[in-house]
Amino acid sequence: MAISPEQYPQCLPWDEKVFSMPNIPRGSEGLIYVLRNILEKVRDHRNPRDKLSFTGSDAKITLNEACIRLRPMRLVLKTLNGWELSEESEIWLDSGDNLYLAATLCANIRFLAEVLYFLDTPRKSAELKEIAVQEYGLGWKTISDINSRLVWLRQFGLVDFQEFSLLYSITEVGREFLKNICVIEPSQISEQEDETLKEETLVIQKWAIDYCTISQNDLCLRRQSIGYIPGNASDFKDTIVEFMHLIQSGGDYDTIKKYAVEKYGIALSSIRSFMSTLTHMDLIKRQTDTIFVLTDTAEMWMETGTIIEFACCMQRNFLFVFELLNGLDGKALSLKELAAIGRVSYGLDKVNMEEIRKRIAILKSAKLVRNASLDQLVITKRGQLLLAQFDIQERKLKDNEDRDGKYVQLPKYDDLCTELRLSSKDSMNPDRFEWAIQSAFEVLGFKAVRIGGSGKTDVLIHTPGSSKISFSAAVDAKSTASGSVLDSQVDFDTLEEHRKKHNADYSMVVGCAFQNERLIKRAKEHGVVLLSVDDFEMLIRQHLEVPIKLMLYRKIFEKPGIADISLVNDDRQDIVSFGKLMRAVMRCLIAESEDPETEGFLFERDIYRSLRDRKELNHPPTMEAISNMLEFLASPLVGCVEKTKDGYYAAGSLPDAARKFAFYSRICFDDQ
């Protein structure tokens, strides 16, 4: 019995559709036969533990495992009494209309109806995969997801395949079927409307605001990883509420395990991971070995159960949640760009895209972010209202304000570090990485020229000054999508030619990471330094915090293999010690200003006696160091100390010195 197209299931929104086709054994009878067999067993209420086997297939799964795989496509439902058929499955089994089944799958699975749509022109599977990736933003690395869709469509009789040309095309039956189903075009999912535009205030409970109000130090100490949560990312909140109700009703650990296995089909180790996740969210706590209870935070949240308050629980306990909103404030960014910001500006140790997706899924559910295009996100009006309500973690390397001489304004280099990370993996656009490397070396103080082009070095750097003492290096940029540079990507003979051609002293390769042992060994043999993006970023940060003489970086270039940036640690510590001595000398002279006996005048030896036991100094200062410091502070450029026949005395304060250094800093950057 054919089902009228008017009775076909309603197409789900793109974000609610699942990614995968039903993962069931194929067998010699075909997928449709196997699916019918499974669903009939569900209708007959067969034992979920029954093993399934099909002619022509070696796969051995239980009925329960098959149902778990079919549940996301809404073919079966999990109830208190076990597995039941969905309304759509009942209609298909009763009617035998395979096109109705095809319409059901198209309504629930991403890029299935769309395959038919794009096969109006015959295409190879690789072409379909590129459309899925480029136009629909699906992160497929291989053609396996496309092939699984094509297998089903061929069995429905909707698609033909020509073996000699490897081309797939839509059949006449497929053309007629396509007229009766929903096809989602890229333009329909590329931009979402901001449903919160008319909101003027943020609706949120006071406890949630108080819960998230913590110090900057505590914000920096939040956990990196959210951890494991079963089910789809868009259903995180509902999944967690399910388990919390189970715990609230007195369910012990065995009950929780049984429920998790039956509903989600997850392993015992995954259940333990999920319970740890709920504990780290501050939603549950262990009362005994087998009993968990809800925390006070969970009890308060359960009274309302809103997604925005759940987002607050995430913000309180995990890095880069509301901070992600801050990254989107005023700009549209991709997941990769957000991941780089999390790593560079907020302390995420690893750029884990799955962790970013979890955060985005929660923020999307709370309508705090939305898609501006297929692969870019922006903050919503509600998200902006939330940002105005909360104090979030401060970005690293932020612009410091020059107020009361306390801070010296530094250029903002977050964007540069982010660009270094992103471009190091953008292998389709190698020029981008070269420009980022040039900018990064300029921040360190090198003169850097991006050359690029076939047979040429990518970036040539050298230190300013006389050629007798300066040094130079030919730098090769290696961007790679995998994130790790391989031995096959580096031609050491060419690097040597580049070095000689430009009369450079050293050769260096910059890449995202270097883990290939053979590459590292050959780099040592050929005198080439391998600088990772992590170490490059660290050099930039350390240079901004404690700048050292540029010539001291020669030590890093002199040691081939993986760059050892610790070689300049002692030089950096010398600068730190110099700064501490300057502060100590000024404080000593200022403290002496009101002494009636000395009247504020001290000689080098007096200052030495006063400072030799100071704990804030790593070691007692020498007389020479104190004398040099006094001459520096007494110079016309600083003018905070005056020298007379009676000794030295304070002619200014530490804030005076800071303001002068801030002025010189601004002058240095005025032309940039």
C-alpha cells in the first residue's frame, strides 16, 4: 500500500538531524530487509538480549544494540517497558511502502535528501563529499559517510551507478520522490535569525549570578575539559536532567548503570566518566560507595531547570564558556578560530575541537550564540546581555591601562598568536603562515622580510646593527592540516641552498609541532632549528613580559634540533633581578627621606648594607650593581635620583619612574 506524500514525516531542522545512516548489518538480502526484520522483532517484544544474525553478514549484534543504533533516526523509542516502534516505523511495516521509509530517513538524517538533489548532475562520491564539506560544513575526512548514503539510496531504487565511469545519478523514481520531500540548501542553514533581538533584560535567577561571581584567580583555575556526556550535544541539558531525576528519586549506582546501558548502550567505563563529569559540574556528590546525591547547586537549578542557568553551572566550573561569548562580541568566528582564542587567551592546554563543540552546543541551546554563516558564529542579543551581567576571565596579554603610572601600555598580541596557530594548520594557504611568522619575529625585534615563492626562502630575519655582530636566519614555514610536520615535508638540501643564497648564519623551520623522530634527527645533522608554534608563542609572551637583548636569542639558533627556548632563561632572570634591584634601591632611598640623622642622603655602601638581606632579591646585590643602578636612576632620562657630595637622595617616586617609562613606551609605538 503506497502512502500519500502528504503523510510523509515532517523534515527536522538541520541542527536537529543526525549525521549517520542506520548502522546495521547489510546481509545478502539487503539493508531494507534487515531493517524490517529488526523492527518486526521489536514489535513482537522479543528479548533485547537476543543475538541477531543475517545471511551474508559476519556481524553479530543484539536486538538492544540494533535499537540503540536506530533510535537517533526516530525509528524506535525507549520507554519504561523497553523498546517500542515509532509511529513512522509502524506505518512503514504496515504499508510496505519503501519510499515512505526513505522519506523518514531523509527527514531525520543530514545530507541524505541533499545527495539526491545534487545527483541531478551525475557525480562521483568524492564530488558529493566535497559539496558536503565545502557547502554544508560537514567535517567528513573520507567518503565513507557519502558511500553509506549512496548504498541506501541505491537499494531504494532512487540512485543509479555506472561502474565504468564511477558516476552516480538520480533515477526517474528518484526525481519524482525528490518533489515530495524537503531539501535544505546551504543558504537555509548559513545564517540563523537572532530570536532574542527584542529582549531588553536577562531573565536569570539571582543564585546563578552569585554562583558565577568568583575571583580572577578562581576563574583561571577552572577545569579544562567538560568530560563525557552521553547522547547528542544538542540534548546535553535534557540528558543530565534525566540522570539527576534518577538520583533524586533514590537510584543507586547499580540503577544508574542499568539505566545508562539500556537507554544509551554505553560501556561501564563511560558511565564512570559521566558520573565524574556531573561531579565536576558540581551537580552531584558521592554520599557512599553506591549512593550519589544532588548538590545544593543542583537542587536550586532543578527548581527552574532553565538552560541559561545550566550554562552558568558550566561557566563556574570550566574554562572558556562565557569567555567564548566575549571572543564573539563584535565579530564572527569559526570553531577553529574560537579554539585558538581559547588556547592563546584563556589557558586551554589543548586545542580540542570536541570541547569547543560542547560549549557551542550549550550556548546555542541557551540562545546566546547563533550561526552567522555556515561555518561562523556570532553572539546574540541575549549573549550580550549576559556578558554585561557577569565578570569573566581576563584575556592574557590584554592591553594594560596607563593609569597613575601603575601600568605600561603594551601592544595587544592575542590576535597575532591566534593567527600563528590558525595559519600553521591552513595548508591550503601557505602564504598566510609566512606573513604571520614575519609579524611574530618583528614583535621580538628582528628585521623580518617575507620573500616566499618557488625556490626561495619564506622569511629572512636578521638583527639590527653592525654586520660584524648581528646574525641572520633563513626561515622556512611549514603549514600542515594534521598539525605535525613530517620528515617528508622538509627538504634539508633546499634549506641549505636558501641559507647560502642569502648569506644567512642559521636555518630554521617553523611549524605547528615537530614529533617525527627522523625529522628531529636529520635537523640536528643538518644544523637546522625546529621551532614549534607553542614555543614561538611562549617566546613572544616572555619577551613582552621580560624583554631581553635581541643578540641573546642567538643561543637558540646555535643549537639545532627542537628549539630550546630555555637557553635564554638565565638572561631573562638577569633582567628580572635588575628590575627588583631598581625597585629596592628606590624604596630604600624613599624610606630614608624622613630620617633626621641622614636627611635622606645615602652612599652605595649604605644601600648595600640595607639590601643585602632583603628576601625579595634572589641574592645579595654587589656594590657594582648598586652603583650602576644609581647612575641609571640619576640619568636625565629617569631623573628619580640625584647625586651630591653628601650621597644620593630620592628626587621622585616609583610611580614617577613608571610614568616616564610608560611615556617612552608610547613614543616607541607612535610610528607603528
